[in-house]
Amino acid sequence: MNRIIRYSIAAVLAALLTLASGCSSSRRTASPGQATPLPPATSTAGQLILGQLHTDAGPWTDFYAPFTLKLRRPISLSVSGRATMVRGQSILFSARMLGIEIAQLYVDADSAWLVDKFHKLMCAVPTDRLTGVSGLTVGNLQDLLLGRPFYPGTADLTSALANLAVTEADEAVVLRPRKADGAADWSMTLVSGPVLAAVDLALSGGKRLGLQFSQPVTSAQGPVPSEIDATGQAGKFVLDASLGWSLGKARWDRGDIKAWTPPAGYRRITPAQLIETLKSM
């Protein structure tokens, strides 16, 4: 039984590591450089949608919901837990097994922490290692998790309209940056209103990440997709995963979110050491 528990926790930590590494795949999306040959934002429908994004999506201050993270590749497993986000400040994923919290993934503007509560281990990396110095903000990651369009590195999409190229294709509106850094290219597709239908990211070296969003569910703070499917590849590493929200149990704007602090009495190790620890379990 103890061996099964150790293996299960190792699998949970591996899943959370995969979730965190998904952020690092996007770290070069916002470094404007040479202009790309994209058309200007002349679409009337596209401009109308962009103009309504900040009102249709619904403002929020904090969010809580149960989640399920399913991995199909590089390993097959399913992890459940609870997620809490404070707008523009923090993201906390709490993984549970048999009702007991066994691991945490916490991200704020300064650091990203992975905590193994069973073995009392933790590791941290600067957040800009995941997102890039001029890349995604915590608010951008929150928008991505809730299926809302954004411009990397900015807090408000409407303030970055001049940096966007807007096109229409097959009854969809496609957003792309007018400028790119030559090593990354991204696009966001919207089909109806302010909810993302797809995000595609291509990096130099053949690296790619694609996200597909389910049909949105009406919530107290606007429409939110109940599931996000992610596929990607970087060399031999292949990702196939999905993140599902239990939106029927979601809570918005509670205003009583406790500040997160690193647990006391835990041994701090490097991400490389954590990976070696997982392999030995």
C-alpha cells in the first residue's frame, strides 16, 4: 500500500510539473521585433468583437473551482483537486488523493512553487523562467485557464489593440500579433463572443503548443469553457492533456482568499533534484 501511495504521489507531482512546463512553452510569445506580413485590423466584425471583450467577459477578483487534469502523454494518469486564483496576483492548484492534499503548484509574479506535502519537499523557480522576462503575466495565465483572449505581457487586451492583427475566417475571428520576435508566432481564435476556441503557438526548433477550448458554460462572471485540451511537442517530448473545470461548483469573488506562504519545515530542492526523486519512487 505504501508503494502504491508513493507511486500515486509521484504521478501527481509529474502531472503538476507538466502543467507548469506548459507555461514555459509560451515564454517567448511577447517580444516584438521585426514586423510580420499580417493585415491590419480592418474587419468590422473583428473590431466589434474586440470592442466588447472587456465588458462581455465579466470582471472578477478571485475564483475557486474543482479541477481534473488528465494526461495521456507523456504518461497516462488523472489528477483531481481544487484551484484558487486571485486576479492578476496568484494561481494555486491543490492536488488531492483520498480527500487529503498531497501536492501544490503555486504561481505568483515572483516565483513558481511545487510542493510535495507527503515527502515534505518543495522547489521553486523564478516565474520569468516559465513565462519569459517580457512574456506572459500571471493575469495572462489566468485568462488562458479561463478561455479568455489576451495580449501577452499586458493586463488589458483593449490597451493592446494597436498591436493586434484581426482577420476573419470560416465565421471565426483570428487574433495575431502585428509584430513577432522572429522565433515565435501565435494566434488566438474566437468563434462567438469573448471566449477562445483555440490557441496555436509555434516556436523555433519545431516546438509547438495547441489548445482547444470546449463550448463555454454560463457563469456568474461570463462564459467559461469547461475543458481545455492541450497538445504539443518539443523534440522527443510529446504532450497530450486536458484540464477540466467543475464549473457548477465554481465560486467567484469570495474575498476571503488566504495568502499563500511556503510551508515551514520542508526541504528545498532544485527542479532537477525533484525529477530525480520522482524517478526513484
